[in-house]
Amino acid sequence: MADPRARLRGLYAVTPEGLDTDTLLARVQQALAGGAALVQYRAKAVSPAVALEQARAIALACRARGALFIVNDSVDLAQASGADGVHLGREDADPRLARVRLPGAIIGVSCYAQPARAAKAAQDGADYVGVGSVFVSSTKPSAQRAPLAAIAAAREAAGLPVAAIGGITPANAQEAVDAGADMLAVISSLFDAPDVTAAARALANCYDSRRPLHGEPQRRAV
């Protein structure tokens, strides 16, 4: 079986809050049809039962399209829903403990604009790191900005794939890719678009197969 970590490249669709299950699933399917390579489920404001229902439905949709499914914050939900992995922020579980609970899963860690945090994440067993907000974010307008140079700095510090997040749109996405982003984590400009599939396609096309990779990141020791 292929290592899922080798697929950490492309459009990384991050789900919005506040949608009912049917609407959310429909939009996720549209994003997948447009070329999303990964989907991250965020559920900060719903009940555990609804979160599990939605996560399981999205997991099935991702599996049908050959995309990776990541759960934000919750190791418990990632485990219960059969997710491919979990993404952890500053206030979430220790990546080392997540690795014990999810030994074969993908673990992502937010490092914001801090290369030292990216290096620590790699030491703790992360498979990729997140950098942001690389542009002004409508989802988190007060988020600290991370210059595009932070993408390359995080890659150098961690030796891992980097997901850029924050204010990414089809108009500026190529800047993040050219700065070294292996993944474009996008919420608003994808899921709020009048045509989600077209928006996904425009973002995914930044990783046209004719464009060279930014160099294979070093893998963490196992």
C-alpha cells in the first residue's frame, strides 16, 4: 500500500462552520470533483454526535475520490471516523501523544510563522506543518501574518511538507506555491464561491504536473 504521506501535495480544502450535513457534504463533493487532494473537517461549534456524522460522511466521500481526510483538533474524532489523520494547533493535543493514539496516521501541526515550532513538530513526529496566515484571512482577520518567506523557512527547519493557509484565493495562490507551499489550505474562497468545483479546479491547477516540485522534503526518522 502506498504511503499516504507521499500524497501531501495540492489543494487542501478546509471545511467551513455552520452548514447542515447535507449542504456540507455536497460542497465537499464539489471541491473533490474540482481536484481537492485533501479535506480537513473543522467542527468547533457542533455537537459530538453531529461532528461524528459529518466526519464519517466526508471520510466516505474522500475515500471514493482517492483524497485524504484529516480531522482538525480532535484525536478522538479522527479515530472514531476512520480519518487518515489529524491536524493540531497550539491549544490541541501533543503530537507525540497523537502519534501513540494514531500510529499509522498523518499528523499535521500548525507552526504559524515560527520555524522553531516547525522543527519541534518534526521532532515530535509530525508529517507536515502549517504556515499562516500568509494573506489577510476573512475567517481569522486578526490572525498574525506569516510572510511568504516563512514557508521556505518552515520547510528548511522541519524537513517536512508545508501547508500554507490564510487568505488564499485563486488570484494569489500561485504566490504561495512559488514560495514553496506543498499544499494550499483554503476555506472561504473555496466553499463560499458560487461554483465550488470551478474554484477548486483553479486552486488545484497551481500544482499542474508540468510544474517542477520544490524538492522532496526529508522524511522524519522512524
